[in-house]
Amino acid sequence: MFGQLIAGFSLFSLIALPVLAEDVEGSASEQIEVQRSYLGNGRLLVNDMLGDGKDRWRTASYNVSVIRGYGWDGNLPDVLGDILEFRFMGELIQPADIVTPAPGDRPYAGAWSFGLHSHYETAQGNEVSFGGDLVVIGPQTGIDSLQSSIHNLFGVDGPSDATLAGQVGNKVRPSATLEVGRELEFGDAGQIRPFVELRAGVETFARVGFDYTFGSFGQGAMMVRDPVTGHRFRTIKGAGQGLSFVAGADIAKVWDSTYLPEDRGYTLTDSRSRVRAGLNWQRKNWSVFYGATWLSKEFVGQTEGQVTGAVNINVKF
């Protein structure tokens, strides 16, 4: 049910952000000197009800990224800070059964994060994303109360008192992320993009992987990565149209996770893997994306991996 709330917020932002864009662009055009202005935005809804349909673990998240900069010509700038991504994300993590959790299942956790990231390209042709987020976790987010209210509204059992009593407590954690990738041509219509990622803070890990695209998706566009699934989604529209297929995989070594506290007896798996695939259909004034991602086990005692779905719909009226 929490996923339905996120879907509603997605619809609101679909309408509200383009209106905001018109206001910002209009005010910027009146300035004589060159200033940063609104360049685009992207949104991605992630929910396991759109995947394996089992409403568990990495169950729901919603990303909104707003891009500001000095302009966009289809390529990343060569200066750190010229392009800024303002990133907002809400996430719900929960045990497989929110009424009667199995002993040893992961704790309930709600989180909001607010971040600033910059994207640029080096002289060697490497694409770099670097920035940080402030992550607010626990009952202070209000996500638990929100989910309970929505479940009650629809007559569905919400998280029990026992589940909420065992949730990750109130915390505020900074988090820093660095990603370096490089696009390589792969056949007549394909691109492969190997990347490495380092993250420290709310979760600390090192990740290596790749993204593959068959079609025009992402060409001339500004792309950012969803932290949960690894799917890259568009924030500034490119020129490519038609149907595109995307895929990717990565593996991470995780040293620490606030969502799986060691002092409560949780042991992280030796590695954490993701395998994803999706389709994007792009026309002149609209686009639709759907992707599925298999997420491996994250802690010792997790019974199996899970499949979560991601969707993005863009419509320009």
C-alpha cells in the first residue's frame, strides 16, 4: 500500500515539476549574465509489487532528481560543479511479513534522503558522478505512521506494534557517492558502459558492474542511477526515439549497513549482486520505461533474493 502512496506522489511530481521548470526558465532568461537554470528532471518509482509481487525487504522507493546548470548540448561538461543534480528519495525497507516477522528477518526502516551531486566528463572520456546525501532514518520520518494509515484506509493489515518496536531507530547519516563510468560502442546500435562505484555512510561498499543499451535510449540525454535497482533514468531528454532495450549487472562488497545493524546480530552477505533489464519506448512528447531487477540476498538469514520493478512515465502536454 505504501507503494500506492509513492505512485500518487509520482503523478503529482509529473504535473508539478514541468510547471516549476517554466517558472525557473522564464526568470533565468531575463538575466543578462549567464546563470545556472533549470535543465530537466527525472523520476523513478521502484516497488516489488511491480516485480515478484511479494511486498518485502527492499519493497518501495521513489526518486526525484532535478538538474540545474549553465546549459546542455548533449554532453557532460568537463568541469566539476557545472551540472548539479538535486536528488530527493524516499525508501521503505521491511521484513517479509510486517504483521508477524520471522525471527532474524531484517528490521523495518523508513528513510528520506536529500542530496547534491555533480556530473562531468574527464579529458580521458570518463564520466564521473560525485556528491553526497543526508539520510534521515527511523520513526522521525513519519513513514511508519503513513504506511499504517494507508493500510487502515484500505482495510489491510499494517505493520504490527512488534514490527514497529523493532524498527531501525532515529538517525541522521551523511553519505558520499563516487561513480566513474565510460561509454563504449558495442555493435551498430549498442553501447556498453562499465562502471565502478564507491559509497560511504548509511551503507559502505565498493561496486563494479556494467550497463548495456541496444537502441537510442540515453543518447544525448543526461542519465542518473537509481541507488536501489541500478537502473539509469533520464533527467534531460535526448534526441533518440523508438524502442530500446537496456540491461546490466553489478556486484558489491558491503562493509557496513545502517539498515542491518551489526550490534543487533545481523551479518551481511559476502557480496551483494543485481541483475536488471528493461524496455524504454520514446516518442516526441512522451516516453515509458519499465525495468525489473533481481536483488541477491543482503544478510545471512534472508531466505532468497527478490525481484523488484521500476517504472517511469514522461508526458509533455
